Amino acid sequence: MKIKLSFLLILNLIVFNQSTSDEMFNIGKEIFLNSGNCATCHSLKDAGSIANVGPNLNEIRPNIGRVINSVTNGIGVMPAQLGILSEKEIEAVAYYVSEASMN
């Protein structure tokens, strides 16, 4: 199921045009900073967040599948966000983190 979800998301992202990708990036950033509460625990240069609870995302540079899995199911002390965030919100924040952490 996780692999299928990741595959479908990646396929979806390949098909999206640039403006849709930019929109998804911006939505993901908004979720990272606000409703997702990600910036409380994670450092990410693009978001201007400096935190030491979770891993520094600029250092580990997670791919989109890894972020989807971690956000959906939780990992370590990070709780699962499925049900708190919608699947579309998880996809957006995963896209944002995977792209922003590469810069």
C-alpha cells in the first residue's frame, strides 16, 4: 500500500506542470509552518525553522516517499499525522520538504 501510494504520488508529480508544482510547493510550505506543526521539531532552511527535536531536514534530505511514510505513519517520537492532515496535505508537505531540503 505504501509503495503504491508513493508510486502514484510520484507519477502524479511528473504529470503536473510547473505552475501546479509551484502551487503544491507553496501549499506544502504553509502546512509545514502552520497546520502540520512541522517547524516546531524540524530544521529546514527554506522555512526558516531551527529546531532540534526531529532531524534536520537539510542534512538528511529525505525523498518524497520517505516523507510521506514518516508523516502518514509516524516515526520515533513523531506521531502519525493521517487523520490530522488529509492525504492531499501530506502529499503537499512531502513535496515541499523533499524539494526544499535539496537547496
